[in-house]
Amino acid sequence: MNNHASRVYSFTAGPAVLPMPVLEQAQADLLCLPGGGASILEISHRSKVFEAILDEAINNIKQLLGLPEGYHVLFVGGGASTQFATIPANILGKEETANYILTGTWGKKALAEAKLFGKTNVAWDGKADNYNHVPADSELNLDPNAVYTHITSNETIQGVEFQTEPASAAPLVCDASSDFLSRPMDVSKYGLIYAGAQKNIGPAGAAVVIIRDDMVARIPDGLPSMIDYRTHIKNNSLYNTPPAFTIYIISLVTRWIKDTVGGLDAMQKLNQEKAGWLYSAIDGSNGYYKGHAVPSSRSMMNVTWRLPSDELEAKFVTEAKAAGLWELKGHRSVGGIRASIYNAMPAEGVKALVQFMQEFQTKNG
Ligand code: PMP
């Protein structure tokens, strides 16, 4: 049976769509990795073949982001949520302060964990407007002595994304889970960048952590080995058994971004185009579709909007599913519709959604 034929366009927030050539490569090599003698699921993480895969994943990320000297790329288990606590455990002393800028649900979760380790200063909180925009620099109440400023570059649930970095004297620490490698980044502004793999770069099972030497120098002795970033730096992410399959797929996805798409400028251009079609459909609907994020804070990855009633939203989701457009129900905290259109979502998927939106409005407007 050719099960490709039953694939739909899935707009899920994550784990999410992967590039078709990557899935095909993984399928072709699943029973025996070239030169590996067995499947990626069966070989030792200490084998030369796996080490080459790990090194490729790391080097692709370095190349794509143009990482300056002094940054380390790590793969760690536990997803982005484990990083919410691991970061302050490593770089926030008990008597020190970290700024947190809250632009949605995930930033609030990160803040709650940091409070377990040191002092926190909420430099801005978008709650009053139900997290529909990012702050202007002039609105930030940054503690000038803070050791870092934490942001969530893209809030997956609200669909709100920083278009440029906020001005901060302290190094930025960024949860880039839902927009990692979707566009170029000025990495020099960041002391630490982290991202769960399962949206833009691979399946679930790992987080990528990019950490700069001055952050590493802050790490106190006495942390458990698996929590201490120095353990993973020293062992090239091979201190224990890493999530090997996830890293393998990351190596293929990053290769696809580099060689097929043509790098992060090209990736950004494709993403801007796809998001542009959806936002134009919203803006061109005479108010039938209402975007959640204010236009200047709109996410290129997660597009969120409402319909005139809860009933119409439910009907939209059901009928879209019947048309092969799955997972469009918004997160319960925002309601409405959310279309996650990460790097690997094909243009055809977004075009099909736009057409469905127009037809739905004509029938139900
Ligand atoms: N941060 C952001 C921005 C996210 O979107 C998510 C997952 N939806 C997380 C953190 C949590 O990631 P994980 O499930 O890998 O812990």
C-alpha cells in the first residue's frame, strides 16, 4: 500500500510536519544506514557512523546560523521544558536577578521555573491584552543588574513573534522552540538559545542548546552531571545515550535547509510568503476572520484567528478536516483557529487552506 496517498496537510503545533525528502530518506535508510550495518535505531551512539551524524547536525546548525567563535551546540533530552529549569540552575545565582519578558504562555512557564533558583524581574507582561503583541523597547522595565533577559522569540499558542530582538544590556536567553531556523538570527546578542526539536528541525526527543562561553563561565560547581552544561560540552553531547533518532532526523532536516532550500535567508523568504497568504486572507475577509496578534507582532509560524462565533469555529475545524486540512483548532486559552506553518509546511498546504477559508466564508458569511 502506498500510504503517501493518505497524507493530509497537518497544521499541528508540534510535533509537526517534516520535509518530505527527509521522510523519504529516513524511510529508505531505516533498515540499514549506509555504512552502519544496521538501522539508526539499532547502532551504538559510540559508533563512527553515529558520530558523523551528530557532527553533521552540529555543523549544519553552526553554518546556518553563522555561529561566531565561543558558542557550543548541544543536544539534550527533556525537551524545552527541562531547559526552563536547567538554564537558571546553570546561570542564575540565588541572589542574582534575571529579566523575563512575558509575551505568552511559554514565557510564563519559563518564569515559574526560574523563580525556584534565583530572583526574577518581570520586565513586561502582555496579559492585559491577552498576549496579542510584543513590547516596544520603551515599555520594558529591565533590571540593569540582571544577569540575563529571557524572551520567547515566538509564542506558539498566541502566535506572537518578536520581529527584532528587544534592546537589553544583559545577554538574551531565548526560547526559540517554535521559530528556530525559520529565519536568520543575530546570534551575537544571545548568551543562550534553546529550542525543542519537534517543530522546525525534527521529531520530539531533544532540545538544542546554543550556549556562549561567558554563560558557561557562570556555571557553579555542584550541579548534577546531566544538568551541568559543561558535562555535555566536554562530551560533545555524548555523556550518556543521546536521543539518536531525533539527532539523525535533525541532521537531515538541517541538510535540507542548507542544500535544498538554500539557507536561512531563503527559508525566511518562503516562510514570509506562506504567512503572507494567510494574513492577507484574514485581512481581506471584511472582518469575518479576526487575527489574534496585532499586525506588527504577527508570527510567521503560528497564525491565530477567530471566526464570528464558537459554533462557526467548530464547523470550520470539522469541515477543514474533511477537506484534508487537519489540526486547525486553536489552543483552548486563545480559542479560535491556529494554523502552524513551520518550515516544512508546503506552499500547497497553505494555498489549500486559503482557498478553504474563502469558500467557507462565502457559504457561511
Ligand atoms: N516553548 C515553546 C515556545 C513551545 O512552543 C513549547 C512546546 N509547545 C515548549 C516550550 C515546550 O517544549 P517541550 O514540549 O519540548 O518541553
